[in-house]
Amino acid sequence: MSEGISFPKLRLPPIQAAELTATEWASVEDKAKLGNAILGFIAKGMPAHAWTQRLYGRVSNMWGFIAHYNQQCFGTLHFETTEGRIRFLDQIVHAPCHGSPRWTWCDVEVIIQRRVRDSMLVDAYRLQDKQEIERSERAQLGALMAKYSVRPAMSDIGPQISKPPEKREQLSLI
């Protein structure tokens, strides 16, 4: 399981109830409180252990996250790997946020979407993903080089694989 990126500034300033519109089922205070909890979860790096039923219940109805079996399935898909976190944030950034804030949480969606986009958090996770892939590939290369007794040849561009000299038999012409 990979670590997320901590970005505490994503939470600042907190979402204020005055920015939101109440629905028949949720007050502006409820929307602000849960919106701030979602921002807090993302700001902490989206740790899988912090993915609660309360967050799942709301997020699974926002940004088009609707077709998931349950909280655990959603969390496994989106919060156990860097690739999953990228997928999650990409969906937030590119979702259309349809509806009226009198009936949906689209006002909260837009605020969080703007903050995630402005923070360039998706780009930071993409860079982390590239670094994780490189570390993994270098470890695999090291293991293979050790297994096959190949020593790296140092050059200006970094370690290179040197081929062992081939044993050739010279044929006699006579």
C-alpha cells in the first residue's frame, strides 16, 4: 500500500456555511461540516484507514461516484495505491457537478473541485506514481542483475548493463 501526499493547506480556509445552500435533507452547517471532513481526508493523503462510512455515504453520491458496491470496495479501489488516488482526484476534477444546490450538494462539489484543481494535487500524485514505478523498476533491475551476475558499467548517463564477454571459438582454416 502506498502513502498519500499530505497537503494541509487544502483545508484552508474552511468551507463556511454562509457559502452554501441548504437542501430539504441537509442544513448549510451539515454541508459545511461534511465538506470540510472530505477536504480533511484528501489533505491527509487519503489514508485508507480514515475512509469512514460517513465519508463513503456522502462521496458515493457526489462527482459521479455512484456505481460502487460498498465502503470497503470503494476504499480499496481508490485509496490503497497512488494510481487509485489519481483516479479518485481525476474524477473530482473532471466531474460536471450538475444540479441545484437546493436539491444536491453541487455547491460543496464545486468548492472541493476548485481546491483540488488549484492545488495541482493530481500532478503531484502523478509525479509520485512515476517515482514509485522507477523505484520498483530499479529494484527489479538490481535483483535481476544480482541473479544473473551482471555488474553495472558506470558512464556519464548512469549505470548501464554491461554484457559479459561472449566466448567464441575460432575455427581453424586448415
